[in-house]
Amino acid sequence: LMVFRSLLVPLMAVGGFLLSVGAAFGVTVLVWQEGLWGLWHSPGPLISFMPIFLIGVTFGLAMDYQVFIVSRMRERYIHRSQEEAAREGAKYSATEDSVIYGFGLGARVVTAAALIMIGVFASFIFQPLPFIQIFGFALGAGVLFDAFFIRMTMIPALMVLFNRATWKMPRWMEKVLPTFDVEGSAVEKAFSAGEIERLDDEGRPVEEARV
């Protein structure tokens, strides 16, 4: 909320997380408790603390993937505003351009990270203890659904659908919440205006080279 300066982005992140947890719970119950298609030879009730464990791990990974992708989109949106896009005669709006650009950079990181975690959790299925097998299956299913169906499909689609409203925040909230200049736009403006001196490694002012 404070970093992305948006009300919709955190709401979409939490909503996607709930969908991922629900999907992981559902497929785990179908396979391990209901014995769907006979995939598990001895179906039975799930362990009581499995939901707590699944929610905690899935939330951490889901927010991690969300930050990877959306932070790239936010950087693009800040450095290339709607006015610049219109002035350049761009084919896409500023929000659409930021989603396309950010997705192209962040999706590779999320894909690699998700495949690694899926491989790790899938290895738990081959362990002899049943509760370890259930944990591995549930976590692998949760990461698979969240990374590929939520973070890299639903979230970008919703951001394009909401367009400029994606990066909007109520004015009263803007005044209350502290500002984190993650993209460095305020620093760049200060440098351009000469409000900040450039210093070398020893802390002495650096004069701009004159041609």
C-alpha cells in the first residue's frame, strides 16, 4: 500500500492469495482425503494443523511473487507517465505499457522461483511419512496455482482492466501514509534541479564534465 501507492494492488494481492489457498485446499482434499481417481491408495482425513502451515508458507511465497512482478510494473509506470505515452503516440496506455514491460522482466524471475519451489515440494511426496507427503503436495499445488494462474495471469489482466485506477489512492490516504521513493523519481528530480550535490567516494562535490 505504501510502496506501490495504490489501493487496488494490495487488494488484488490478498484476493489472489485467498484463491490460491482455496485451490490448494480443494485439490488436496480431493486427492488425499476423497481419493480422487485412485491417485492415493489409502485416502484419509488431513492433519489438523496442515491449513495453518499451508496458509503461512503460501502467503509468504505469494507476496514474494507479487512484489517481483508489480515492482517492475510500478517502476515503468513512474518513469513513463500517461502524458509521455500520449506525446510519443504510443499504441498502449501508460498502465498497459507498464504491465507489458514489467511482466516481461518479472515473469522470468517468478517462473524460475516457482519451478524451484514446486520441485522441492514435489520431492516431499516420495517421503515415507504421510503428513510430509500431504504437505509437499498441498504446497506444490498452491505455488503452481498462485504463480502461473494468479500472479502471471489474473493480476496483470486485472491491472489492464482497471487501467489508471490501478495506481490510484484516496487523497486522504496519500496524506496519512508515509512516502517511500522506491523508484528514485524524487531523487532524479532533485538532481536535475540542482538541489542535491553529486559527491565522490571521499564526500567531495563532483563537478559535471563540460564539453
